[in-house]
Amino acid sequence: MQEEILKEVTVKTPSKIVLLVIDGVGGIPVEGRTELEAAHRPNLDRLASEGICGLTDPVYPGITPGSGPGHLALFGYDPLRYEIGRGVLEALGIGMELAPGEVVARANFATLDQEGLVLDRRAGRIPTERNEELCRRLQREIQEVEGVRVEIRPGREHRFVVKFSGEGLDDRIADTDPQKEGLPPRPPSALAPEAERTAKAVEAFLQRAHQVLNGEEPANGVLMRGFSRLPDIPSMEELFKLTPACIASYPMYRGLAKLVGMEVLEVGETIAEEFAALKRHFQDFDFFYLHVKKTDSFGEDGNFSAKVQVIEEVDRHIPQLLELEPEVIVVTADHSTPSALKGHSWHPNPFLLRSPYERRDDVDRFTEAACARGALGRFRAVEAMTMMLAAALKMKKFGA
Amino acid sequence: MQEEILKEVTVKTPSKIVLLVIDGVGGIPVEGRTELEAAHRPNLDRLASEGICGLTDPVYPGITPGSGPGHLALFGYDPLRYEIGRGVLEALGIGMELAPGEVVARANFATLDQEGLVLDRRAGRIPTERNEELCRRLQREIQEVEGVRVEIRPGREHRFVVKFSGEGLDDRIADTDPQKEGLPPRPPSALAPEAERTAKAVEAFLQRAHQVLNGEEPANGVLMRGFSRLPDIPSMEELFKLTPACIASYPMYRGLAKLVGMEVLEVGETIAEEFAALKRHFQDFDFFYLHVKKTDSFGEDGNFSAKVQVIEEVDRHIPQLLELEPEVIVVTADHSTPSALKGHSWHPNPFLLRSPYERRDDVDRFTEAACARGALGRFRAVEAMTMMLAAALKMKKFGA
């Protein structure tokens, strides 16, 4: 959908939309039932029977999305058009602040042999505490290279993030990770003339880092990849005239929400705290993105029954959501995470939309199979935003 | 769908297609039933049970279309690609002829105060008769400005249309309507260098018009907006090899049909007269667009039962349509107009297609909910044209 048209047809109104994302909720059957089918979910079923249902393809049929594209689509942004670089996503994932123009990359601690060839790309997956210690040391020794500021932040095990700040930086830099043991690290070559200066700064950083880590064992090397910058993305306010808020406890989702201009609310770790934050801030915003993480985490672990329990926990909180009486409630996911597959998958997401201005269908259960028979049919997740806006009466007529 | 491909695969055959558009027929439930569900519609149900059904999004999910985009899509033109300007649509709506290159704008009679500020953008909604009188006077006094011919035609109340004809005109002219009272009218500025000459002509027209209206009360001013030209749009003959006819009693729909090269048939005001015209001309064309207006009008009025009665009236004429034995019958709408919302809406349109060469599904009622379970699923209205052509065996194989 063209941005000019969206800006033209959307209107600011007091009506409220709650988008509840149960991360990775969809599954495939294990002994005949998916996690949703196995869960006791009277309140989600009530929403389904009062609303209209369907299935969404997060990006494109058959495509398994990462969290970035899966969420961008739900926020109304075509994930094939707006790509979020790996470095940026990693930075968001550890809660690092990013400003336009800054270049960021994922980095690994690695083991190099005496000839400088890569012996182990992950330095034996050193413990996170060791990683934190080494990052502190690197940051102490390296604050600037070639007039470019450097910020270093540890992740888990061998992973960390490096951010470069300064004038005229460019992210078109080749990965230095050779992806195979037995090869030397590659140079951080500029992939466009405009990136020459950045490439020199990265090269200087790597030289200094290798000096600092000299003699260190096993983490005596650094490999970098996924150089990227914040994408140039219009805000939800600009496109949809929304005043949106994010209720999510994990940094990556908070970072994704910030990317599209949501206000990120302070919230604790639990689902109960997330619903409490929704109630507390309900008067202050007109769009709420509430993210439940643990369905995805337990799906990734292959833990069917723990995923079922999280669904049941969400279900118990639905009456609190109904008490707030938002005009539009949507319950869906950014992608499926079947515990049978122990990872994200391409399977379409169950989707329900409840609004006094929307039709109903005869779906009375919130499961994959029931939603597949819903009146919304199967559609692209990116189309959900205009449907939510319409059902909240936040859209004018297009054309005369 | 690319035009080159369409031109390549369509073939001329004697088979006939009837596209029956029941304007705004879809609704949302009022006391549990939509207008279609409440109507007695044995013949529409028969068509549904003999055909294959689905739901269409006129433009894009959640987008509420005006009549222009809604119809263009049904005629096989992507409404996000072919936009019809406001001035053009207003001109079509009052039955004004338009030639390529002519520039047309909507105009209001307005009230200006002594300093020339807008006191009332609509001149107190003067009666249509007064409007007609003032338009006659303006036309008598102003036939040409700066070598550009001027044609003035009254609409309803304070609204009229001004058409500029001549060489090298351009529609990139800013609105002069300031959209707010208390401000002066804006100048008709050129928004591109190529529009300078047109801007001068419009300015001269406005000066002359204000001289003519001087001392008039309350309509002593003119505000203009929506400068536009006929879009550059290939004909249905060119794209689809059809010889199409339009059966519609309202000027706007007749104008839209002419825009895509349909022959507009003379027809009376009633549904009976429309079906009689179809019978009379059935041998002369291979595609018929038959438009029923009053479902939309009563939907806009919020008159549920009157809308139901129009549906029943259409239903009673279906046997006449069947007697003609067209190969393809499609019944659908350009958009929904739920009487509960008193206006156009985004809700998908029920759609049925009946052809001896098409599959059937088990839908046996022509309602929104029944069509939602149809074998065609939910699709974009622009895709209906190639489906109709295919079901009339008017399409060759694409690729070897």
C-alpha cells in the first residue's frame, strides 16, 4: 500500500486498538493436537466467537521470518521493503540505543592460530562473564579510531556488538567472518566508494582489538559481520496518525517498536505486569502492542507443555483486557514456533479481530484449524494494520 | 496483471458476460442480520448455488473506496494505479463530457466579506435553482479567458463544475479553497512549470467570475479544487478485446463506464428499465455492466428496510437475466454500504460467478457469510475481470 495514500486516508480518533502478539503461538500437531488445541482457552475462544478470524502469512507463503520481519509486518510495514540489518537487530536485542547514521555490527570472539588463521569462530563459546570482562577491557582501550567513536557491548557467550558513531559513516562493509575455520579473517572492505572511510575505521578498530587481545586464550581474535544502520522508516504516527505504545519485556521487541516510533513503556518481566501496564496507560495512547515472549521461547526449546501453559496464562488475562473496552482487539503472532520443530516456522498465524464495526463469522475457537475457516481467509500480515484501523473507524474514504 | 500479457492472452469470442453490480449491497449485522440476510432472495440464492462464490476487497484490506476506485477495480483496472481526479469525477457525476487534455475542477459558490475573506465556503448552501441561474449568468459573461475556452455546469446546491479546453493545459494547479472560513481564497498556483499557462487562465477566470458576482448575496465568490484531467487509461476493448456496454441510470457510473470505453446505453430510472435495456441490446455487445444504485443510496441513508426491498426487487429480475443465457453472470458490488454505518465501508463484497465452464462450490445462499465460505475465497476485486474472461472462454494459454 502506497504511503501517500495511507497518509491521506488515515484519521486521528479517540478509539483504541490493542494488538496482542503471542509470539510463535501457532504450531503443528503433536499426537494430534497443536499447543493451542491442547490449551484450556475459554477467553480466547470467546474473543474468536465475538470476532472475525483468519490466518496470516507473515512475509510470503512458505517464508519463515525472523522476529524483525514478523513484527514489521504486524506494525503495517512491508517486510520485503523495509529490511533491518543483522547488526541493528543484534544491537536492539541487547538494548543498545541507536541513532540515525550510526553503523553497527555483530562481532564474535574467536580463536586465531599463530599464522592468524581462524581456529574456532566462537572461541569455544566462552562464558558470558568472560565476554563481559573482555568487552570492558576493549572499551577501556579503544574509545575512538580514525576520529570515529566506538562503543562495545557484550551479548551472550562469544557474541558482542560494536557501534561506530561519527560523520559520514556508511554500512556497506564486507563481513570479516570467513564463515569457515582454517581461513584468515577477511578485510572489512568497502563495498561502495562512500564506505571507504568507514572501512578504514573498522580496520583500525580490528587492529587495535587484536593488539589488546594478544596472548589472550582462547579469545584472541574478533570477527565481524552484519554491518548496518537504522533503516529509513516512517513512523506509525506519520503513516497511520497513531499514538502507539509498546508493552514488551524483551529488549529486541522494545527496540523494534522504537524503530517505528512507539513509546516504549516501563514494564516488568511477567505477563501479569504487562497487562497491568496496559491498564495503567490505557488513557494515554490509542494503539497498544502487547508482546508475550515465552510461547516462542518454549517452542524453541521444544517444550510443548510449557508453551501450552503460557497460552493458558495469557487466556486468564483476557478478561482484564475486555474490561478496558478497546474498540479493536487483535490476537495473533509474528510467526509460528511449533515445539515439534524447535524453531520459527512458515506456518500461517491464527488471527482474530473483534470490533463492534466488523462482521462476525461462525468461528468459535482460537485455534489454527478454526481460524483457517474464518471469514477473513488467509492474508498477508502486513494487511492487518489497515484492517485494524478500519475496524476502529480510523480511515476515510479513498477516492471519490 | 501486466497489460502486455492481458492483450496477448485475451481473445474475441461471441460469448457474453453480464456483470451485475448491486452498489453497496454488503452490510454488517443489525439485530443479527445484514440486509442481504434479511432479504427474500430465492433467485440470487439459485445463482449462488449454481455458481462459485467468494469475497472481494475492492482496493486493499481495510480501505473504504469511493465509487471511482470501486468500479475501476471491477472493470479490471488496478485502482491504486489509475486514480481519477476529484474534478473529473464531479464532472462525470453531472454528465459533463470530457475530452483528453481538458482540465476540470470542482467549484463552490461561497460568501466573501468586504476584505475578501471567506465568510461561508458554501454560500449558505444556496438552492440548486439559484445555482443554475448563477451558472447561466457566469457562462454568458465568460466564454473564454486567455485563449482558453470555459464551460460552466451547475451541480446541486452550491456546487458546480468548470471545464477549461485548449492546447497545452495542465492540471497541476493548487486548490483555491482555503478549507477554512476566515481566510482569503488561495491563488490557483501552478504546481509545475508546465502548468503556468493554465494557472494564468484559471486566475483570469476567477477575476472575471468575481466581477460578475459582485454585489450578489450570499454567492459573491468562487472557490475551486480538485483540478484534474481524464486519466490515461487503455480501453476495455484494447486490454480485453471486449465490446462492452453500460446500463446505469446515474451519471457518475455512466461517466466511469465511458472512461474505460464502454458504450453507454439509453435507459430509464428503474431497475425494470435497466433489465429491459439489457434484453433489448443483448445481441449487440459481449460485456454488460448493469448498475443498481439504490442499495447504496438507502445504505447511506441508514434505511435498512428500504435497502432490503431494493435487493428483493433485483432478485425478482434475475429470471429475465437467466432467460438471456449469458455464458457468465457475476453478481457483486463495488463496495459495501452497511446501513448501520450510513456510508461506504471497507467490508469485503459478496461475489458470485456462474458459468458452465466454472467449478461450483456448496454455497447456496447469496449472503456475506455464505460467500465467505465460497471456493473462490477472499481476493482483490481487480482480479474478477480475468476470472470472468476465463469463465467465458475468452482467454488463451499464457506461455508455452
